[in-house]
Amino acid sequence: MLLVLNTGSSSIRLSLFRADLTEALQGAVTGIGGPAKLSLGGAERELHIASHAEGIAAILNALQTHGIPMDEITAAAHRVVHGGTALTGPTRLDKNALAAIEANVQLAPLHNPPALAGIRAVADALPGLPQYASFDTAFHAGQPDLATTYAIPETWRAKGLRRYGFHGLSYAGMVVQFGKDLPDRLLALHLGAGVSLCAIRNGRSVATSMGYSPLSGPTMATRSGDIDGMAVLRLAEEIGIEAAGHLLNKDSGLLALGGTSDMRGLLAHESAAARFAVDHFVWSTTHQAGALIADMGGVDAVAFTGGIGENSADIRQRIMDRLAWLGPLPVHVIAAEEERQIARDALAVMGKAG
């Protein structure tokens, strides 16, 4: 079986997949660094986990208790947010790949270090186990230079300041799920705590709303979405760079406008602030949609995924109402299957290697 791990700053999500991509088991460790919770197959228990290494050890012990011998795990596969320009497809993790992920830490300081910690913890716990990685940026790697280049001096562009795009595993999984029925020009919307849109033409990303970081794009749960660079500099000047980064990523978005980052709570609340937050979310999403439709030269269908995209018919309808000028369009709701896409990627790399 293949162990798929999605490692965050204080959590590790896991799934076990069989070779036919059916999911055998899922679970998570949350609260790393303090009082933590381990859930596996519907059962939960509390424990103290100080590090990702301890989290991985707890997961492996729990799997054995659940009746999964370690020798049945043939490989591990990881989600890594940022592959930069060097890692543009799934890969087996060797010294060179790990060095490339390490080199991208500056591009994703909140995301790549936890992934590296998870990879190293597995290597320590299960020496010799083959490990693979899939990258959220990879699906967008083939975009044209016009879509990825910031109009700044070349010396800074050479340092990696460009648009990368994220949620690529979600979009790649969506393309696979459509199969032969994939529309030629698909507007894909990943709506959750993080929000992005992607223009998918003939199965390939041609433009996306997120850029150098996951901050840009529509209004999100706690991220501001698009904001003028001079406004960012004003914040940094007044409260400092670190505080400004925290404000824009953790204290903005729906939380700042409506008092909560939970879309269900906002939709249920009748206050003017809650209504405005929802309206801003819908407006900013359709505002971005117009640009991406132009990048594709039109649109043949719309697909929603992510927690909000899959579960809120109200938000989907509000967005489509603002896109009614396009005429009747097929609307699809696609389950986000990032873990299955990671497993699919790893199995494909394993197959190519024989």
C-alpha cells in the first residue's frame, strides 16, 4: 500500500491507498507542538506530540495497532506546496530533489519546511522506504511567460519573483476526473479557506489567480486576496514586515470583513457585515473569473471544487448569477481529491521506473 502524507505546520493528514487507487484508510495528527489529537479510521485519542518526527512515529504505531504491518507499506508520497521552476512534475525523492525543495523554502517559508520535516521523519522511521513528492505549483508550470512574469527588473525576476500558482493538485485531479468529457475551455474554481481560479484549456493551465504566493486572488477565509503593493508597504512601514504578513494571511479576508472565516456562519447571519463579506467574496471571485475567461478566449463550462465550492449551492448560484452574461453554461461540482492525485502521481513515477 501507498502512504500519502500532507504535512502542515502543526498537522499531518494521511491516507492509505491500494494499487488500484482505492482508499483503504485515512486519518490525521493535529496540534503538533502541544496537546495533540490522533485520528485514524474514525477513532480518536489525545496525546502530546512535540515534533513532526513524533507525529510520524505516532501515525506508524497507530497503523500497526490498526492491523497494517509496516512491510505492507511499499512507498510514501508527500504533498509539497512549492516546486519552484526546477520541480515541475511528481518525482522520487533523492538528494537532488530534497536539495531543490530546500532551495524553495524562501518561496514558501510556511509550507515547504513542514513538508521537509515529514519527509525526513519518514526516512528516519522507515529507512530505505521509497518516497515521492507531488507539487502544488506543478500543474501551472507550463503557463506562458506572459501569464507568469511580473513587470519588475530582471535582477529580481532572476531571484524567483514571478507568478507560480497553487492548488495544482486539486486542478490536476479535476482534469483526471473529467476524463474524455473534459471541456476545451474550463473555468475551474477551488473555493475553500484558500481560494483560487484556474483557466484550463485543453487540459492545461493557461492562467490562475494565485501568484508568487497563495495570498493573491479573490477574498479568502483569512487572506486578503489581491491588494496594492503600496498598501502592503504602508502596512510593513507602520507595523513591521512580520506583523504585516500575519495580518494579510491570518487576520484578513472574510474574518476581517464579517467577523468569522466560516462561510456557513456568514450565510446564516443577517448582519450587514456578514452580508457584505459574502458579497465581497462573490464579487472578487467573479471579478477574477472575467480575466481568466479572456485568457482562454471564452469558456465552455464551469467547475467548482473545495469545501465551499462543493458544499455551498448558495455561493455557486450567486457566482453563476454574476456570470449570467455568458449565457447558459454547464456547471459541474467536482470532489477535491488531492490525496488520490498524489497517489496517482507516485504510482505513475513508480511505473515509469519499472
